[in-house]
Amino acid sequence: MPQPRPGHQIVLLQGAQAFFPAMVRAIERSAHEVRMETYIFSVEASGESVAMALERAARRGVAVYLAMDGVGTPRIPAQWVSRFNAAGVNWRIFSPLGRFGLLIPSRWRRLHRKLCVVDGTVAFCGGINVLDDWYDPNHGTLRAPRFDFAVQVTGPLVQAVHEACVQFWWRSQVASTMRQSDFSAAWVALQTAVKLKLKSDPDSDASNDAGAWTRGEVGYSTNADLVLRDNVRNRSRIERAYRRAIGAARTEIIIANAYFVPGRKLRKALVHAAQRGVRVRLLLQGRYEYFMQYHAARSVYGALLAAGVEIHEYSVSFLHAKVAVIDSHWATVGSSNLDPLSLLLAREANVVVDDVPFAQDLRARLEHAMVQDGVRVDPGAYANRPWRQRFLDRVALGIMRILLFLNGKRY
């Protein structure tokens, strides 16, 4: 497991209200190339600002590549199909469901990561879809904004984000495998093109310091790395990163996760941490969103509560975060939920950071959400919950296990 490397500037972005303006500013200053991957791409409300930035970049000659998932984004409006095509945006919907939908197990492997890389100089990674904070496709207007995070990064891991995006685009386009030398060549070609652009236009906005592109947010000089999860070489890297950090914890673990149904090894790691005196706090989804997500998560509460793990449910709006802070120095922000779909099937991306100021910033935001907007689960009330809820919890977990078995996975 690679260790976080030095030389990064990183900014913590909370919600689309911070994420979209930062990403749009970077796209507006692009000189040669923009690559973006997302699960949901909605052009409604504030999401339109991202679509318009991509369109403008393509019209001025920037190579724009946009990949969206076929479940999260089964289609984009006809108006935007025409606008993207006219501007020259290269866009693709990954693994459309077709007539049989999710009845085919191989289609459960989704593109769930949220990545953007601009000119090979700045990258974005997190859990935030291109979707307005105040809107949910299944529930309409929300009474409070969605709770989620992303990061803006400059430094060595930007190359890793670029390589991941290039690899995914070409694999999904021609179903072929690129060699590592191909990635290196693509990276060198991009850097050369950007330098030539800046040399020919020294007054271009692209020559501005990428670290200054985000305003109103605090930036940190940190050790960081990109951790990917795919179905080829990186099948369990994100889960191993979590387990390793949890196993090394000495004082405190805080995890905020939208879809929390951890497997046996991860559950044991949390239980053992609590038993050795580490304060373990979980901030989880408190609102009913989907049957499987809601009830399967509650089926694993018992062993955690018995070990002394604190569980807080966030219910003022939808919690969509996938973040953690351990011992106030190790932190992760990304797209990976701690459930079987994310950990065993979906393509995911997390940034891991080892930095005290950054971790303390994220910790403060999570603690505020727990205290102000969370409700702590009472172990007694959980143990005495109605039999109907117990039954539904077990049914949801059982269905999840069957579905994973049909896909060749064990939970």
C-alpha cells in the first residue's frame, strides 16, 4: 500500500456550493485538456454552470472528455446533447443499462468515482456529483443542502489522476489495455502542449498559479496520495487503506459514510479499535433513501454498538459524504462508500492525506455535523426496535448477500 507523498497543495471543499465554483474556475483557465468522470451529471440549477464551463472550454479549442455512468446518468437532455456535440465535447455514458437493465450481474460494475483533471496541473476528487446541493432526483427539493466533500489538489498525484482518466477513457472506447508507456507518453505530450500554449500566450489565465484558483477556502501543504478501486489490479486498495489506518489508530476514529454496510474484516477492525480504547464515532445516513441502503446498514449496528462504537444518524438532509479522520492526522476524502457495491464492484477514487491541519479541519466539520445535525443511536432503543424493522433489516442484508453471490463475490 503506497504511503502519502509530500509536495501537494490541497483544499477541502464542502458541498457543491464550494466544489462547483472551484472546478469551473479551473476549467475556465484550461489551456489544453479537461477530463472529468462522474456518476451523476445533472444540468439542472447549479449543475448547469459545470456543463457551460465544459462547453466554453471545448469551443475555444480545449480537448474536453466527459464520462458519466449509465445508472447515475442514463441520458442527458437533448438540448445539451446538441450543445456538447456542436462545441466538440467528447462525452460518453458508461455501460448503459439497455433493455435488461440491472438484471445482468456484469452491469452492477459501475463508474462511481468523481474525478476531474485540468491541464495536468490541478485535480479534483471526492464524493460530490454534478448535482445541485438542494435537489435530489428521487425526493425533489431538499430543506437543507446535501452533506458532502471533495478536494482540489496540485502536486504529484495529479499525474495519477490523469493516467486513471486516460486509461478509463480508452478502455471504455476501444476495449483495449494501454501500456504504462502509453500513459507516460500521454502525460509528456500533455505537459509539452500546455507549456507551448503558455509560451505562445504568456498572459493567459492558465499561467496563474493553480493553487490560487480556489478562493475563500484554506489550502494546506500536505502529504497525499490517490487510492483507486477497480476490477483489474486495484480490487481492494481502498478497503485496505481504511483497515490499515483503523488498525493503527490510538485515540480516535471518525467516519462519515452515506452507505455503510462494511464487510466482516472492516467490522472487526472497528470493533477491535473500540475494544482497545479508541473512541470510534460513525456519522451515517439517517434518512430513508433506498430499501437496501437503509435496512442493510441497520443490520450491522448491533455488534458495533455492543463494542462501544458511537453511531450518529444525520437526518436534516441527505448525507452523501465518504470521508474519515483518524488520530487527527490521517484523513481520506473520496467516492467510496463502505458497502459491498463500492468496495467490491464499483470504480472508486479516494485521496488519502496525512496532515494534521487538514485532518483537524475535516474533523471539526464532521464533529459540528454530529453535534448540530446528528442524532445518536441509543443501544437500548436499537436492541428493542420493532420486530418488523428487525425483519426488514435481515431481509435487506440477505438480499445483498444473494446478489453478491450471483456476481461471484462473498460478503
